[in-house]
Amino acid sequence: MTRVAELIEAELARTVEAVLAEGGELERAGAVQLVRFGPAFITAEVGDGSERVELQVADGALKWYCTCAEGRRGAFCLHCVATAQSVKRRTDKNASCGVPSETASDSTVRIAS
């Protein structure tokens, strides 16, 4: 099964530099709250919770949705970037601590209430 974390790098590589920078600032500021974190589906609240992001694997591809205007038009917006970078940081951290990412996300877990 293809996992969200495996597909994030490719999407980030296709993202415009300005959006990467803005999303990175949000992520570094701690503005991403992962609500659900599973191998094929991730939900996050970004900023003050006004934006909601969903990342999921469908037919082997990364699909996304954000409640912001750009996201509703289908763009991989700064909120999607921030969420993707947060997921990448979390999975990279687990890997560097010796925790295989597949173990860390075998089932969908609630991260925050």
C-alpha cells in the first residue's frame, strides 16, 4: 500500500518556491495541528484552526483538499505544504529515532482533539 508520507516529497518538489516558503514558515511556527495521522489519510488544522487540510492516497496518487480559496480551486496551497512538511518532519523524526514509519502509522490515530 502506498502511504501519504511516500508521496509528499514528489508534490513538494513540484510546488512553487514562494508557496514552499510560506508553508514552511507556518510549519516552523507550529501552526499545524495533525488531527488524524494514518498511512493513507491525514487531516490537519492549520493556523488558528480556520483552515482544514486533508491529504490522502487514492489510486496510488496523492490527493489533497484545503478549505482555503486556493485549496478549494485544487492548488497545493501553503496550508497543504505546511501539513506535508509537518508529516515529513514527523516521519523523518520517527525514522531517525529507529521507529519505522510503517509502525508509527499502521493505523489511523487521533493526534489532537
